[in-house]
Amino acid sequence: MKGIIIAGGAGTRLRPLTYTRPKPLIPVVNRPFLEYQVALLKRHGIDEIIFCTNYMSEQIASHFGDGSRFGVKMQFVNEETPLGTAGAIKNAQTVAGRETLVVLNGDILTDFDLSSIIAFHQSKNALVTLTLKDVPSPSPYGVIVTDDDGRVREFREPSEAQKKALATNPHIETTGVDYINAGIYIMEPEALDAIPTGRPVSIERETYPQFLADGKPIFAVARRGFWLDIGRPEQYRQATQAILSRDIAVEVAGEWTALGYWAMENVQVDPTAHIAPTVHLGAGSKIGPGVSLSGKTVIGPGCCIKANATLTDCILQEGVIVGQGAQLSGVILDDGCHVEAETVVTVPSVLASGTVLRKGTRIE
């Protein structure tokens, strides 16, 4: 059995964070996102993993290498042009061989029990098994309907009117629970045989509905646990918060210190600084006197937070400088940003790599 991670998306909804890196390598609590997926597969006995890549593929290959550093074997299959979800899997068929595949969309943070999903798939002699996540109904997602045995009977897409209503009123009253595609599949090699080559193919809109129309054994099983698509800045924040709150069963980078917060190696913290237990300090970061770090805040590697600065629910990537007395809340700062002294930002914001906020800037 092998794993496939679909990691070719450009991450346009996460710009500007994806201008300089592929979405699957965005740090989440000072750990590249894909490492969480690799760890999940390994935890459930999958030690051969294929990455389907496209956008900035060389960065993914460079980070993981042959996989030995992570205790797995890795291979990379690059798409010259985007092929869609099914097209990407088909493109990996030559290295996947004739084994059962565990497929993950590359932007899903989860702790689902993959072993139980695999066991369900095998018990049904399924061609494909989809994993389902329960969401409040109505939802903007496509809904999957199964019979009592778990066999898929319908793929039901929301109407355009429903999508519009949910987009304009996200707090619309819910009436129950729907089950949506969680982006985790168990696939037999014969399923890949049926995917056409040489063109983009959507697994959700084309492949699976065709399998259903042809009467092929497609099953689905719902699982409880943490699940989140990190495709937008707000969801990226939610992923950070979930890990720091220990709402998801994943390994946190670094160590829990005697002073009561997470930290990686070579951190320098002034004894007068106040750091909440839901804060994570990256390698080599420096925290000055009188600094206050609260909420779910992540300080990236090599960052410098100067005297009396206050940060709440902020995410800083590598090499960010925050000046004396600055006050930041809900801000995401990409690599190399410089926030000068006495700056105040209280509006949730995402600042591109290298952005400079001059002394005394106020964004409220």
C-alpha cells in the first residue's frame, strides 16, 4: 500500500503567503504543512509516499528529498501543466504500481483514523472509498448520499441560489447535518485505469460520478476527528489555533518548556517577557524585555520582538522584526517583514514578504 499526496495547487486564495512558497510548505506552527500529512500516513503504516506536484515543485522535492529524514520513502511526480485532482493521480500511476492507494488532498489538516478507513474499504471490496466529514446543513459543499451499507448512491451539488445565499449570509440557520467529501480516498489500481490521460480531470466532478453511473462499487464512510481545509487565511489561522490548543492529535515541533510555552532550539527570552501557554517560539527567535505574547501566537525562526511590544493571535514567519512598543493583533507577517516602533495594527491582516510598516503606523 502506498500514499499519494496531491500537492500541486498554486494556493491563490492564500496569497501573498504563496508568492514565495507552495501552499503545502506554508509553516503551520513552525512546521511545513506537508509534514503533518506525512506523519499521519506514517502513523498508519504507509511508508511509501508519492507527491503529485506542479507549482514550485522544486521546493517540495528539496525539502523532503528521498524521505529518509522522515522515516519513509518518497517519490515526486511533477505535472508540466495542472491536471486536476484525478489527472494528478493518473499521472502518478507509473510509480504507484498495482497497489492500493491512500490519497490525501494536500491542503487537509486532520487526525482521522486512516487504518479504520482502510479496513472499511477492504471489508466492502470497494473500488474506491471516500471519507466523509459531517457539516451543518445547508452547506456550500457538494453532499454525498449513501445507503445503509455505505455504498454511494448520489453526489448532490448545492444549487447556485443556495451557494449565493450561503456566501452572503454565512450565519444562515442550519437544519441538520450533511456529509461532504473530506479529500481522503482509498483507491484500487483499477480505478486509476479508468481515468483518461493527457488532460485535466476532476475526481469529484467527473471520475466519481462516472463510476457511480457505471455501477462500480464506490463506498463512503464518515469519521469523527479534527478536519480542516487550510485554503484561506482564516482557515490557516484556525489550523494554528487548533494545534496550539491541542484540539488535534498531532506532534508539535519543539519542546514544552519549564516556563510553560512551546519553543524550539536557541530561543532567547528576556525574563521580564510574558508568554502565554498557547504561544510557539521558533528556532533562534529573540524576545525582548517587557514583551507580551498572548492568544494563539506563533513566532517564526530568527524573529526579533523588541522591548514592550504586544502581540495577540499573530503568526510571524521567518526573520520578522517587531519594533519597540508595537501593538499587533490578528496579523500574519510573512518572511522578513519589519514592523517599526510604536506601530499599531488591530485589523486582521496578511502582509507580504518584506513589507515594512514605518514607525507609528496605525491600522485600526
